[in-house]
Amino acid sequence: MPKPHNPPHRKTEWKDQYTLLCESCGYILEDLDQSLPCPECAKPITESLPNRRTGTPWQQEPGLKSLLQTWWMTIRHPNRTLDSLSATSTKWLTTITIIIASLIASTSWALPPYLPSKSPYVYNQPSLLVVIALILLFSLIPIILFFVLTWIETRGLRFFDNRRGCRVTPIISRAITAHGSAGWLLCALGLFLAQLLGYTLVYTMTPNPPAPTGTDALDNYMRLFNGPPSWVHTVNWLLYALLLPGFIFFETFALLGLRRCKYANTLPPQSPLQKP
């Protein structure tokens, strides 16, 4: 009895980034009937077609509304976001998200003068221009940190892609980390909440802080924080664990992206003769 004919195994021998692959196993689907399943893993070929990746709201039409929709979609439905991700530029998504997250994070450092305190000697409220200048100055730290971590993660996706024999193109890896940067928003909100709760706790538990001996705001600030008992400082530091969900989300989203976009297909650019 003759053995059944098995199709040749063509898993990773693609020509370029436009070769149609099964997005589940990497089998080359070129010249196969699109109504059939993948010969390797039985995934329907129609589910691997590049036009199925319609793009996230931001990729379809950048704007304020689509930015908010993309953030919400990424955080609420990460798998759905990755499955709809298209190979289009998302550079401004990364930049805008990181800048907004950094401004939120740096704003938390301007909270103390505006929180209630038992003492009238917690440093005087600075002018609005001073507060804005401090926020912009402090925002440089998270901006640099978030950009560096995002760059490292983008390069890391390409490194692990090469090690595993997958096909995560540079534009797809950037799209993954651009959408994953919504995690930096969660970090910024976590820091803001940690600062708000921590300052409030310290102020509440500081019995009659001594009056300042000078006009130096930093000196007054430090004198205030020397007043509470040690357990208050411990709780204050523990509150900074609220930053962890954002970091965990960013890393988890990147790993999910490596898994769900490892053979993502891209529509080839139209030649001049194809353009309407």
C-alpha cells in the first residue's frame, strides 16, 4: 500500500518579508488555495492573509480619539490588539505615549505644596510658572528611561526572533513596543497614586512639624519627612510597588507580541503600475 503523499515541509525558507506564511507555524503558503487549511498545522489560510491585519485605531487614522481608543484597546484586549496589528509606522505613537506618561509621572513631584497638612510651615506654594518648569524638568528623567527601555525591548524582540527562526520584521517589532508603551502610562499613574497616598500619609502622621528656620523649600521638606514614625516611611516606600503593573504589562505585551506576530504577514508595496 503506497504511503500517503505529505507536502514538502517549507517552514522557514521564505524569500523576504512579503512571503505569505502561516501565522501559526511559519509554513510557506505561496501558491496554495486560500480556501484550504495550512498543510502543517491546519490553521485556515484566510486567517493568515495580510489584509486580515486591519491595524489598530491609531494605525488606521492617527488622532486624539484614536489615541485614546488604542490605549484602551491595548490595555483591555492585548491579544486582539496584536492580532489586528499591521506593519505600518507607529513612531509617533511611542513618542506621544512616552511624553504624556512622563508628564503624569513628573506631575506627582509637584504635589506636596498642594496637599493638606497639619502645619502651616510645609513649604509655600510656588508660582504656576515654577511648577510648570519643575514638571518639565522632572519629566526628562522618565522620558529618557522609557525611551531607553522601549529601544532595548524592540532590539530584544529582533534578537529572540533571530534565535528562534521566526520572522518579526523591524516595523512589526516597533509596532509591538509602540502599543506596549501603554504600560508606561500605567507606570506613570501608579507613581502618581503612590506619591499622592505617600505624601498624604506622611502629612497626616506628622505631629506638629517644627517651624522652618529658613526659607529653603528643600530644608522644610526634609524636616517634615523626619517627623513621622518609621512604619510610615516603610509604607510610603511599599506604595511604589504600584509602578510594577505598568512594567509587567509592557514586558508581557512584548512577549505576547513575539508569540502572536512571529510570522506576521505584510502586504507588499504597490508598484507604480498598480497604483490607481
